[in-house]
Amino acid sequence: MSTRRWRRNSREESSGEGEAITRPSPGIAALFEGLGAARTDLSVLDLARATDAALRIYTRNGARWVRFASVVGDRVCDAGALAKLTDTPEPPYDLLLAWDLFDRVLPHERGAIARHLAAVCAPSARLHMLVNMFEGGEPLASFRYSLVDERHMRCEPLAFRSSRRPSVQPAEVEHLLVPFRVDRGFVLRPSLREYVAQYPAGSVYDTRAR
Amino acid sequence: MVGQKIRLKGEITGEEDLVIEGQVEGSVVLRSHAVTIGEEGEVKASIVGRTITVKGSVKGNLTAGEQIVLHSSATVEGDLTAPRVMMEDGATFRGGIDMGTPSASAGSARARKAASAPKARGSQQKKAAASSGTAGRPA
């Protein structure tokens, strides 16, 4: 499917670096499902660039503490993403937004990053991640992702293209995210997959006091 | 006002609003007043104020009784504590945001730290268990 068709199905906006696209995101909708009324003391770890829209969305969904920790910025990370991530303080987070971090880091760092996210999350924490799909091994344009509201995300094209490093494959996701349990998966045509996973409360991996 | 060509090291305290356009290193404590870091301002300090407005660059923790505003030209690295935090598009921010009241936040930060301590031990236990081949086994 061409990128043109994707754009036809999405609301287009102008941006300095190209056309920014606002598109429905069932994964984001699943992430926020049932929040807000239930609690008002959520902790959020967002591994993307900070935006006012994201902050307002977290606040109205019950966030008390939000940490923005963009460890790779608007680029592919050659090394050291994990070191930057582990540099951040570790309150137990209830919501973790990894965006396309796992695509941007070196494959051998992915497992350690997933384990670190598991170590800093609260029981029943929810994790959202995106995986780019490559067409015939050829990387598509890279995007900077951010929240628009509880059901939409914004994709801004970046100047660089994704590296040729292997993308996370669908069969790898569940194994990569253990001990998180992948609850939902969505294919967003033409080039994106979304996953929402939950840290199981009472898991045999869960050694923390509750 | 700290002008563009002023460099200041140390602690700033007082009873009036402050605009920083120069370079400040240390701490700024003006609990009942507004602190503004202008576009040319470069601050490496913790800042406490009633309202804090950032248009320049700050490395340090910001604590405000009412609100913190990051304008599009702002670059901030540190933790923000205020009941209201606003960020314009284009502002660069890396750090945490606590939207409780500053006094309660200090308590909640301690609570979070305390809560994370057993977790860190937990992850170490997990690592130790993994290395000894017992990871994932039910007790």
C-alpha cells in the first residue's frame, strides 16, 4: 500500500519538516481505556519528546507524576540508549510509552531496555510501543510520534530514514516484552504496528511489595 | 534583573520579582515572587518561585507554588514541581513533572523513592535468580 493512501485516510497538517499526519491510534485508545475516573495518582514515563498536549492528556487521565525521557531524540541511536534510560530516577510507573524506541536502538540493547522498563513499572502497569514495518527490507521515512488526544497520535516526518537494522518482528514482541503480557496488537497500514502490554500483577516475576 | 552581560554564582534570595537574562549558577529562591528566565538567560540552578517562566535555558529543578510556563524557545533539563505546568510547542524539556502542590510533592517524591527502593532490590533479586537459573519459578 502506498504512503499516498495512508495520507488520504488521515488528516494532514503542515509542519516545518514535511507533512505531519494525525491518525487514529487504537493502541493509544486501549492504553487510556478506563483510566481517569479510577485514579488520580498515576505515574507516567514517556520516552518521547515532551509536549503540552501529552502533558494535558496525562493530567486529565489521572497522572500526578510525568517523566519525559527521550533517550534517542530524533535519530537512530547507535549505542548508549540504555545508559541514558537507567540514568532516570525510578518511581513505579503506571503508564509507559516507549513509542518506536525498540526500532531505534541496537538490537542487542532491546532486551535490556525491556527488562529495565519492567523493573521500573508498577503492578498492572500498561506499556505502549510502536514498530515500523519495512517494505521489502527498504526502510520507510522515520517519524516523530506524539499524542494528540486519547485516540489519536501525530506523526511528523524526520529528515533521516530508518537504519537498515532489523526491525522488531511480530513473533519477537511477546518474547521481548516478558514479563509484560501483550494484550492488544494493531496493524496500522501501511507501515506501523502498535502493541499494548500489561505488567501482570501477581506475576512470579513480581518480587516487589504491593 | 540580571542583565545579559552579568554572570552570577551563588544563592539569590529576596522579596521581589526577578528576570534573568544573563548567566546564573547556584540557586534562586523567591518563594512569593515571579521568576522569569529570558531568552538569553542561561541558568544552572534550582529555582523556587511563585510562578516560573522560562524562555531561555535552565539546567536544574524548578519548584513553583502556582505555575511553571515553558515558552517555545525554552530548553529545560530537570524536574518541575507545580500545580500547573504549561509547555509551548517547540519547548525542549527532559525530566519529570510533579503536578501536586510543592509541599505535598516533596512528600510524594520521598514516597516514590521509598516505593522504588524495594523494587530496585526486586530487580536485583530477579537478576540474581536469573543467573542462578531460578528465574520465573513459582515459590
